Amino acid sequence: MKKSKDILYFLFSSITTGSFIVFILFLVFIANIRIPIPKVGMNISTANYTREKIGKEHYKIGNSWLRKNDYGVWEMYLEGTPFERGLKYGILAKEIIESQEASFVNQLNELVPNNFFQHFLRFTIAWMNRDMDEYIPNENLAEIYGISKSFSDKYDYIGPKFYRILYYHAAHDIGHALADLRIVGCTSFATKGQFTKNGELIIGRNFDFYMGDDFAKDKLILFEKPDRGYPFSSYAWAGFTGVVSGMNAEGLTVTLNAAKSDVPFGAKEPISLLAREILQYAKNIEEAIKIAKNKKTFVSESLLIGSAIDNKAIVIEKTPTKIAVFDNQSNQMVCANHYQAELYKKDEANISNIEMSDSKFRFNRMNELIENEKPLDIYTVAKILRDRGGIKNKNIGLGNPRSINQLIAYHSIIFKPKARLMWISTYPYQLGEYICYNLNEVFNSNGNFNYNNELTIPKDIFLNTKEYQSLALFRKQKESIVKSVVFGKQLNLTQKEIENFIKSNPESYETYFNLARYYDSKNNKPKALEMYKIAIDKNVASKAERIAIENEIKKLQVFLTK
């Protein structure tokens, strides 16, 4: 802690004594991060539209509307030109956009509580993204600019409204580049033929993007009928125009899986906007590949593409410098967080990722579950996406990154492309009901539709167990320990609190790993060593973490034998 304070003091002293130089550099910095306002080609503003209240949590502007369904999911239907759609989006969803931004900022404050480092991070991201607009199509910029017109003044200290929403569109990219924060770790799969009950192509995916429980509560499913391209649906959060999971009217699906990336140091197109472009302008796999090859992105990502027209799925594996298409010519395709194409077989970053991360464990577990559950239907697909176990159904504790269901998913989705059916999970994680939408009905009804109640997949019975209830205690206590160890926040756990923490997740290595760090911070080295030894005997998520724990054990053993 003293070392950190000394570093901060040195930085503060340097800034104070060199204030004039810093002031000049700041002016240069501001000049270089200024992003031009997009040309919208229309003389309209928010004043041109009036939001009409139709009922409780149900609003309308012309043919576009927003409402909250019985499961707490916001549904939005949009029509018009890009800037029109953006303006309507912002006006319709103003309150939930502000709520989501508040949750986003609060989570940032939790992850980075120090004001100095918050400012440093903010300016760093602004610098990295200073040329982002040059890589984003004008159509997307106009839509995003339209939404920004309804952004709250409350967070203008972070940056101008248009800048902020652009940066939020890059949150997924920056999040998975910071792999140690474990913000993302998705798993997806596609099956057909002998693997499904009627041979039809079925795709399932978990979007493991965690920015706190508050952020995850207000989900939004968007149904967009643009003036150009194909109508499409995507599932994410309010204010977001990119795509992480979606399907278009032609039965083309796109889902994103993060791969190992270095921290990006220069702006390119956010991967979610590339996925959006594919969804809006590609009707088959060939067209999707063509779009992906013509775009530059600043992180590595796998895009699982499913196609009703082609009756198959492939994976586009993209890095900032190269791209490959993985087609295993099989009726089963599994995608985790590492690459499978021949191009990456000798890639050092990919080899290291497979060896050191938890991606391979989830990949193997997914293949095992598909084999055990085949032939699949929507109910067995949901069962697989909700699976919390390890290989051979071993109990590896709640939230283990080796499991398909890490209990951090922002959402989970099931697609049947040929029938244009998509099931989306409801809160919490992938444990609530999956509700179904028929895109043929959605886009042939001029926005007059509802989810199909008869096709709802029931919630997971795990929600009614004491084990699930204990998860909240585990997460809360784990968070308090992390804040204490990393940020020096005062914490003195009683023996009873420690016992309850262990009972809340007894098979998780993280329980004992965090207690070891807590005891170490209290200078109780023997107890810290005891906890590390218990942790190492559990199912540690990755080789990298196992090595880190082994190193802590060695250091403590040396210390205690002096």
C-alpha cells in the first residue's frame, strides 16, 4: 500500500512542478481527441418528436415504440432513416438509458475507485478511441448521434454525450482485452442433422458479459426495420446499437465470442458494430465473410455465423491483423474463447490462450454435454446453456469459469434460423424463462406483435434452491474481500462470517483463494497458507491461476521457514 502511495505522490509532484508543460500537452490532447459530429443530412431534432404514453411502461412515436413485457424485458420496435431511428430510440428509452449509464459508471467506480486512476483511464480511453469515427460507417454514426441527443447531462464530466456513447460501444472490446477482470468469457454452439430431433439447425449461446447485477436487470430486445438492408433483432442493453447476439429476417444469426487480445492502443471499428453490419446487410455466410474481411477491428474475436439459407454455421476468427474462416464440415460446431482454424495453429497467443485459460475446459464440456443430450431440442439446449458442472458432471463450485453457466451471463439465446424463432433468457442470467419471438410475425405485422407464450421455456428450478440463495452472500463477501485486499478498504471478518462464506460456496477454489488473500493482508501467514493449499486442491479454473496460487504457496512457505 505504501508503495502505491509513493507512486501517486511522485506522479502528483511531477504534475505540480511541470504544470505549465502539462497544460500545453492537455491542449494538444483535447485537440486530438475531438471527434467530429456526423453529417445526418436532415434538419430534425428531438423537438420534432413527441413521446406518447400508451400505458404503464409503454411509449410510442409513430410506428416506433417501447414497452416492458411481463418478464421485465424492454421490447423496442424502430423504423426510419438512421438519424430518425436514433432520435426515436433516445426519446423512447431516455430513462432506461440514463439508468444503464448510471449502472455502468457505478460499476466503473467499483472496479477503479481511485479518482486519479479514473481520470487516467478516462483520458487513456479517449486517446485510444480518438479516431474511432473514421472506422464506423456514417449510418451507424448518425444513429448513435441521434440517441446521444437524449443522453443525460449528469455524466457530462466524463465527456460529451456523443463521445460517451461511442466509448460505450467499445466497452465489450476493452472489457475482453482486460481479461483478468473476467468481464467476458462466452460459449456458443450450433448443431443439426443427427444432433437435433428433427435435423434442423439450432444455435445456443451464453453472453458472459458482467457489469454488475444492476446493469443486467434492464435488458432490451430491439426489433429494427431500417430503410436499407434487412430487418433484424438483437438483444443487449438500452442505448446500444451494436450487436452481440442477433438474427435477421433472412435467418442469418451472429453471436460474438471474445478471443485473447492485447490491450488495444488504437481505434478501429468496435466488433459489435461489425456484427451489426453483418446482421443488417448479409443474407448468407458468403456475404457475412465478405463484410468481415473488409473491416478493421481492434480486438480479437470469434463470430459464430448461422444461416438458414446455407443450413449451416461457421466461425469467422478475426484479429486486428488477420482473419480466418473455420468450417469443420460437421453437424456440430462449438465455439469458446480460442481459435480453431489452421491459420492460428502455430499462433503463439492462441496456443498460450488454450494452454493457460479456461476456454478449453468449456469447449470440452460443451462437446460432452451435446453428446450426452443428443438429439437436442430447445429444452435440452437450454439445459446445456444452464449447466453449472465440470467435466463428467463434477461439482466445481458456483461460478467457476470452467463451467458453461458461470452465473455472470448478461443474456443467453437460442436460435432456430429456418423457422426465424429466437428465445431470449430473462433475469437472472440464463436461469429465468426463455421467451420466444417469431421474426416472420414481427416484421410482417408493422410492429404489432408479442412474444409467443406457448413456446416459453420454464425457468431453471435451481432458482428455488438454498444453493442459489447462497450465491448472493458469496458474491457480496467476495467483493468486500477484494476491495479490502486491492484498495485497502477496512474489513475485519468475524469467525462466523468466515464460516458462512465458506458454506456459501464450499467447492469453489475462489472461496479459499480470497480468504487466503484476506488472511495474508492481515499478516496471518499460517492461515493464508492453509487457505491457498485448500484452493489448489479444488478445480482451479485455469493453468495461469493455478501457477499464481502455487507461487503464493511457495512464497509463504519460504517466509514461514525463516
